Amino acid sequence: MKNSYDVVKKILLTEKGTRLSEEQNKYLFRVDPKANKVEIRAAVEELFKVRVMAVNTMRRKGKKKRERTANYGMTAAWKRAVVTVHEDDKINLI
């Protein structure tokens, strides 16, 4: 099993993530691209001491970035996890 801090990179604080956490008790995390749902679930439960009901993941493509030449660079691709927490539990974002 991987270290929990290696699986969960950071909490994503976005408008959509804030709305999901307030209305549906779902939280967004940037996670290791090699981590699976079982590892993400165990890491969130260990780090935040909450009960996880579901984990949904998606791979996010890197964006094209313009350079001074005609060539384009790319930002790194990453993985996002939407974690649904039990209705009695909360994660303090601030």
C-alpha cells in the first residue's frame, strides 16, 4: 500500500468543488495518476478521519501552452478524484 501523502496530492479549492462540498458532501482532490479508487479511499479515510461512501476519478488532459516559437508545449496531465463523504462527516477546508 502506498503512503497516503503520496496518493493525495492536494485538495482542489474551486467554485465547483465548493458548491459540491456544500450541497452534496463531495470533495475534489488532485491525486497520483497511478492510484486506484481503493488506494484513494484508504488515503482520504486515514488523512481526514472520515467515512468515504464513493470515489469517482477522471484523467485530465494537459493543456497546450504557447511558446515564443511556433512549437507548442504541454502542461502535465493529472488525475482528479471526486470523493463522496458520509452525510454525518465533514472535511474542514479552511
